[in-house]
Amino acid sequence: MKVLLLTGVGALFFAYYWADNFDPASLQGARVLLTGASAGVGEELAYCYARLGSHLVLTAHTEALLQKVVGNCRKLGAPKVFYIAADMASAEVPERVVRFALDKLGGLDYLVLNHLGAAPAGTRARSAQAARWLMQVNFLSYVQLTSLALPSLTESRGSLVVVSSLLGRVPRSFSSPYSAAKFAVDSFFASLRRELDVQDVNVAITMCVLGLWDRASAAEGVRGVTRAKAALGPKAALAVIRGGATRASRVFYPWRFHLLCLLRGWLPRPRAWFIRQELNVTAA
């Protein structure tokens, strides 16, 4: 009986992740604003969109890295690609970024929110100052960018693609403020999806649950604390793009993260021993 149950569950997941109606041609000429585009999965997203012929506005904190990505996107065939260096820790920046994108592209079909700020892991990351900074970068700037871009996305019947983290669904030790910000993101966009449905606004919201360690800055913040390994950026980027283009409500990469999120409902308080298996810590 158990074997049959597991086989059935496996078949359902296989069918769910294998079957989709992704049409790469649908992204040709699409107007995309992508944040966090200078490294990691954000850089790979930029290259994927460029290969598919999308018009791009890229933003990230470091201008030199952005310029390199812009040059590569042009070589890959992006018809239009612009960039604006921006620090999302500043509350005034999101409005400047959206206005720049609307001015350069004339509107938006996709807003892809991928930027993040990662604080060092451990107790030093629990200070109120660190929490405020993390909430501005990882949550409030997402809210600002969304509210500013929503009128254009409504007009184009576009899509919001939110690259989040497993930490927005499953809490992890030594990442409490970061996890709090990701939980806030997950809840905000889940509520916004319902509001748009009630108002009959045809804007899709795709929540992408990736491993935290797909991001170089995040992985650096917890170096020496966790044993988790980095995910593959290009494959994660393709999963995000497919989900956004097909207007899927959620994307999990790797797919086993979906199982992990489901298991959290059955095991809401894992034993400390189980948690320590992924951490370089020992009991006192």
C-alpha cells in the first residue's frame, strides 16, 4: 500500500512538472524589468530573456557588474537592453527604477523581482537595525516596485514574477530576519493575487521558491554555518522563466522543495537533532 501511495504521488509530481504550455516565442519583444540582474540567478535570467528576444531594463546595486551583463545580453541578441544602478535599501529608489523602465520601454509586460540583501548569519543578524535593513531591501522595495508597475502591467495584462526563497515557506536556523522578510513577501503576493482575482484584474503572479543558496550573496552570509550546497543558476533561471511565461501560480526549484513545503505541514516543529544535520553546530 505504501509503495502504491508513493508511486502515485511521484506520478502526480512528474505530470505537474513535465506538462506545461511554454512557448518561447511568446517572450520575443516582451518588455521586462528585472531586478538583481548582476549575478547569480538574476544574471542567468537576463541571459535567458536576451536569447528569447525580450526588451530588457536591468537593475542591481553594482554598476560595473551590470555593464558586463548588459554587454553579454547584447551579444546574445537582446533587441533593447538598458540598465540603471540602484540600491534598494533606499526608499526613494524603487520609484526611480520603475519610471526609468517605463520611459525606456514604453510599458511593462513582466516585472521580475529577484534582488535581495543578505545579512551575516547568526545572532549578530538579529539586531533591530539589521532587521530594518533586510525588510526594506527584501520586502518593502518589492511592495513599492509592484505598486508602481501594476498600472502598466494591468494595461498589458502582464505578469509579476517574484523570485523568493525556501525560507519564505520553511523557517531556517540562524536566518530569522531574512526568513521573516521572505515570509512577508510570500504572504503579500498571495493576498495580492486574491485581490486581483476579486477585482477581475488580469495580472498573473508567479511565486518562485528557490533554494537560498542559489544566490552568491546569501550563500556567503551563511558560509560556515550551513552544509547546504548551491543550486545551478541556469536551470533555476529557466524554471523561473517558464513559470512566468505560462502564468503558473508557483514554481519550485528544485522540485523536491515542493515536497519539503508539504512536509512542513505534517512536521511543523522538527526535532533539534534533525535541524542540526544541515548545520555546522553542535548541542551545548
